[in-house]
Amino acid sequence: MSVPTTPALTVGDEVPPLSVRVTREQLVRYAGASLDFNPIHWNERFAHEVGLPGVIAHGMLTMALGSRLVTDWLGDPGRLVEYGARFTRPVVVPDDDTGALVEFTGKVAEIRDDGTARVDITARFDGRTVLGKAQAVVRP
């Protein structure tokens, strides 16, 4: 039985975009899974008291969605070798059924000598970048 091969990646290849709506329900589920019950992720009044524009998504949830962009594209999460990002702006999640739309794009920025590739990821909410220096290293 042969193992399927992936076509070689080249600098400039674009990852199919991913759009995700983050809702308050997802924040509750993520809080339970991560044990991060910080009230900025569920209490509007508290979020305002600490200077936030409203309830915000967990940064690690936003970051995880960015990795999903890459793993969906690769078809195998085991091909994601490394991933990192900085949190630059919060994703404010309204108290409605629509939630906050976060849009992810990615592009192959570098092919390394060891055959891995660096993918630069952009995450936008409300037209503004919410993750800085989001990069994944993948095995083709």
C-alpha cells in the first residue's frame, strides 16, 4: 500500500481562508475545557470595569482557531510541527446568536532547508489584526 504524497509547497502558496463565528456559548464551552473562568470571558459588567470594550474571547481560543486554518489545509494535524502567535487585540464577543466573525488567512512565507515550510497566518476581527506574528511550521 502506498502512502499518499503531498505536492511540494512553494513560497507564496495561499492557504484556503477560514471564517469562524465565535459565540458566547463557545466561550462557556472553552472555559470549561481550559478551566479558564476569568470573568472577562463571560461577565459584561466586569469586562467594562477592567477597561475592556465587552466580553472577549480567550486568546488561546483565537490562537487555536488559527492553527485549525493550517491543520484543515494540511489534512493531518500531525504535520503541524510548531505554532506560535502574539495577542495584539481582543475579539469582542457580543451577547447574541451571531457572535464575532474572525477571519483567518495564511501564506507560505519560507521553505526551509529541512523541507519544512513556514506559514504566516493573519487573523482579523472587525477589520483589524488580532494575532501578531502568527506563524506555523509544517511538514509537507
